[in-house]
Amino acid sequence: AGLVVPSRTLEKIAQTAWHQNRDHIHRFPNGIDVLRYAKKAQRGAFPEFVKRDGEIVVGTIAGLRAVKNLPRLVRAVAAAGPHVRLAIAGEGPEKGAIIAEAERLGIADRLMLPGFLRDPSRFVGLFDIFALSSDSEQFPISLIEAMAAGCAVAATDVGDIRSMVSTENRRFITAKDDDNALAGAIAELAGNDGLRSELGKANYAMALAEYGEGEMFARYRQLYGTVMRRADFARQN
């Protein structure tokens, strides 16, 4: 009776590549428990987390796969300055390549790579800047999680990322193949505490308004209730 997609990118693909009728497609953004991510982060939830006075931590949550292009993020952090550290929560086949790039650039001592970590709500708020360096995305949940935790964002302009972040944060979403632009975005954010705070508040407000799980559940209930012709189903909590 309908096709649900989470992103504008997939909405276009559904119409062009999958040849779906526009009226058949429903775009429901993914949602999370925003208030859970707004709670104070716990250093112990991120093993061996290090942040000294004056340092800035750029963090990300990602499977260590080629499409995430995390060596690009290593290069961007290296170029952003000696006071910037990189924290990557995730596991995957590209781990060796990430470590090798950090060693090549002389920042292995500034790389925190603990592997897969459960429950990002406990640690994503430790990051001063959340970053994505992917070659491809759709509607990344990790980005919503970081926004809910009040993080400023620097990322490549892929998938729905630009439209997901607050209007104020959009100039820090850079062209996918422009490594210098990503490094510049991180450097500017790292050097301006007030700007990071401003963007973090705007991103939190965006997450609260648009990406709450309650709104997502309501959209699905409405769709299923309509298909089943059950108005009572759509009204359930």
C-alpha cells in the first residue's frame, strides 16, 4: 500500500530508479529519544578518553568501512592543528588503514579508537565537534544522536546531511571531495568556543523539533491506521 523511505535521497531514487509513483512514497525521517542524548556524557563510557586543557575532541560513530572514508577525517584533524584530537567509535575492516594514516601524519598519539561501543547516548556528548567524512550516506542516525547531544557538526555534503543539521550549521557541511574544506571547517569550529556552543544549541533544537521518536512513531501509526482503515490504531500511544 506504500513505500516508506527515511531520506530525500532515497525518495528521489524510489521515483527514478525504482519507478515508484510519487503518491505511493512516504518519507519518514528516522527518530530517536532526543532527551536521553541530552543528558550529561560519561567519560568512562568511552575507554581511554583523553582531553587535556585547551584541547578539542573531534568525534564520530561509524562502521570502519571504506565508504565512511575515515582516513579523510584523520587528514582533516591533522590539518586542523596540534590541539585537536580524534575519537572514532566503531569497528570494521578499515581499522588498519585509519591507524596507518594517523601514523603517517604523526598524530597516532591523538587518535582514540576503542572499537565498537554500545549506547552512544552515554558518550557522544564528550565530543566538541561531531564529524562525518563519508563518500555516501542516507540519513545517518549517528548525526541525529550528535545533534541531540548538542554537538556542532562538520561533515561532507552527502545524503541528507546538509538538510538535517540546523540552518546555522550548514556552512560547515563541505563538498565531498574537498579535503581542505573539511579541514578548514574543523579548524574554524575548533578555534571558536562560542560558535560551537551556538551551533550545538541550534542542532539540539532541530533534533528536538524534527527527529524525536514520538513523531516517527506517530507517522507510522497514521500510515498503518489508514491502510487498515482503523482510525483508532492511528490514535494509540
